[in-house]
Amino acid sequence: MSPLTDKGKKREAKKPDVKRPEAKTVEMKKPETKNSNGMKASKPEVERSLRMYRRMLMIRLFEEQVNELYTRALMPGLAHLYVGEEAVAVGICEALRDDDYITSTHRGHGHCVAKGAAPNRMFAELLGKEAGYCKGKGGSMHIADPATGNLGANAIVAGSAGIATGAAFSAKHKGKGQVAVCFFGEGALGQGVVYEVMNLAALWKLPVIYVCENNMYNEYTHFLETTAGDILSRGPAFGVPSESVDGQDVTAVYQVASRLVKRARDGEGPSFLMCNTYRYTGHHVGDISREYYRSKQEEHHWKTDRDPLKLFAEKLIAQKLTDAPSLVKLEDEVRAEMKAAVDFAIAAPYPNADKVEQDVYA
């Protein structure tokens, strides 16, 4: 042993016996979750945000499966995908009650999912199976689910405007505070029925909200080539308040929808809401050569910089409402749910031929 060590040992022996204080356990505070206004998020706000993200993800992955069913030649006919527009349907339907009504369009899968329909029965309907919502007779463009307030999709441009307004008329006279929402694309602004029903809704102060999903293209033509004047000026011409919102921001859509829904419930009449959005895919699943009417650069911009799921995920993580691993886990769960729903639909039987005239009205 070296002298230095020896001296060190002697000095150590002369140290007074000092009683050390007991170590205290310090509980680390978790960072507070914040809402979009920078305030502490309440539990219902957190639950609502995560529910909206899950619904948006369900729509996105549902539509991916629809496209795969088409390419595998398992789905009869065509389908019009809602990919890119998820924040509109989810933001608005989140503001509705279960007994509120919606009417939809040929691009209606997103509205159907957002209002609470079961994916397995939706896939069954798309494949023409008896387990579908319309027993396989409606297909992609005619799904209806009255149990969740979905009065049906419609292949006629603006075809459901009258149905939604009629539902609002019924709701007003029943006096239960129900509201109707009419979804339609900007191409429907060239149809007279939209203005006829807006006129009646304004005169009778009906609880209906006309939601224009402006995804920029009427099939294969940019809306500026088909729609004259200012879209938002149409509502005020009938005394109907009109607003515009970023359709890629689900929180913004939900906030404005909540206000308009409350207004309708309070008996203040109809309103018009334009949601500026974008469809990532073609007009229908067979529209794969889109270069002749829109550029790849435009598509890339919307898919990378304006994607509603990406924007909302970033916001949820920034507000500490969730984290990236949790969102990955959620995506895995929803993918598994969609695969199971597709398997259910493929295995489901077709309706018997003797049922061809049932549930058909002439």
C-alpha cells in the first residue's frame, strides 16, 4: 500500500460522524396538455381530439382498402375516394348529436364513417353482400344508415339537398332540437335545387347547414372554370349567413361547425359553410392519369404540406395530448380493424335472387 493511500486512510478516520439527511423522493410533474388556445386541456377535450384523429385515420385506411378491392377486381362498379378531405367530415360530424341528420354525396364514405357507421357493414355494401347497410343493393354511392342519422349518399349532383332540407323541416316540427347537415361538392353550386331549398330554409328558419366541400375540381375541371362569382356571396343573397374554413384543419372545422350547429338548434335558421379542401386521388378509382387537368406539383404540395392527418398529428404531439409511438400503435390497430372488416365482407354471402324486389321503391 502506498504512503499516499496510508495518509488518505488516516485523514478519513479523523472525519466527524455527520448524519446525512434522508433522501426525499421528488415526484416529477408531467407537462400539462394544452388545447389550441394554449390553455390547459380538459379531459373531454383530450378525448375529443384523440377521437377525431382516430376517425380521420379510419377514413383514410378505409379508402385505401376500397382502392385495393377495386384493383383486385373484387368490388363491382366504381368508387369515389375521400382521401385528403377527412378533416371536413370528422370536424363537422363531431359537432353533431347521434340523432342529428346528414345527407351525403357520391364521395360519401368519409361522411358515413364520421357519423358512426361500422366499416364491416360498409365494405359488405360495397361488395354487394347481404350484410351491407342496404343489403348490397346500394353499393358505394347509395349507403344509408338511419340508425346513425345518415339519410344516404346520392349519385346525383346536389341530389341530397332537398332531402336534408326536408329532414330539417321535420326536425323543426318535432321540436327535439335536431339539426341536418347537407354535404355537397362545389360542382353542386351550378344546380338550381341548392338555391330553391336554401330559399325555403331561410324563409322557414330551418335547422340545416349547407356544407360545400370545395376540393377544387368538378370531376376533371377546375371550379374556377365552371363557377362564376364569389361562392360565399350565394348564401347572403337568401339571408343565409356564410363562412369559409380551412378544410384541412379539423380543429378549425369543428369549432366553426359547433357554432353553426348551436345557432341552428337555437332556432336561428340555416347557414352555409365552405370548406376548402383537396382530393388526393382522381375523380374515381379509375381516374389514374390526372396530368392533363392538374399537375403533380400541385398534388405533391397538398399531400406533403397540407395533409390533414399529418397536420393534426403534429398539433396533438406539440400540445402533448399524445406522442408519436402512441399514434403508430393506433394506426396498427385501425389497420387491423380494416383488414378484419374486409375479410368479413369478402366472406359474407350475396343476397338470394328472390330478394331482388325487396326494399325497392318504384
